[in-house]
Amino acid sequence: MSRALIVAGVLLLAIPGAALAQSKGKGVRLWNLTSATITGFELSPVGKNEWGPNQTLNDKDKEVDHDERLRITGVEPGRYDAKVSYGGSKQCFVRDIEIKADAVFSVSDKDLKDCNR
């Protein structure tokens, strides 16, 4: 009987560690589905024009190629506008992106608005 109690105790101690490991997700990630390489990606709460840091600096080569994912840091789940920059000084906006915890969100050419050069 004491052996069963020991096994039960070990299992109970292991459960919080397993739950903690599962709660550590991959974080928020941008999936670049545009037809070009993104060289700048900044977020602002919807309608605020309070742009955060350039998230492409989180990437090893500081840009996000087509079909590449980028880890987004320092952003809480919510709704955001994005300022998207490309080489050659092209800049576009994506409005009202929903960002969820530990989830991937994508940006494609059809999402780009108000582009300028």
C-alpha cells in the first residue's frame, strides 16, 4: 500500500511541471504571405498611431521573406494596426489585425492598404 502512495505522490508532483511546460507556447508569430520581403513591421493599438518597435529586428537577418514566420515580442493579445515596410521605401498599412496569445496571424497582399513609395 505504501508503494501505491509513493507512486501517487510522484505523479502529483509531476502534473504541475507538465502543465507548466504545456502553457509555454510558441508565442505570437507573423506569417508573411505577401509577395515581397518585409523589412519593417510595427504595431499600434487600432486607430492610435502609436507605433511600437520594428519587429523585424527579432529575425536573424532582420527581414521576413515570403512564407517566413516572425516571432512578435512585447505585444499583448488584442486588435492592432500594422505599418509594413519593404525595400525601396514602399510602406503600407494593415488595419485591425486580431492578435491572439500563442497564435500565428498572417498578412497577405490583399490586406495591404494606403501604400506609398
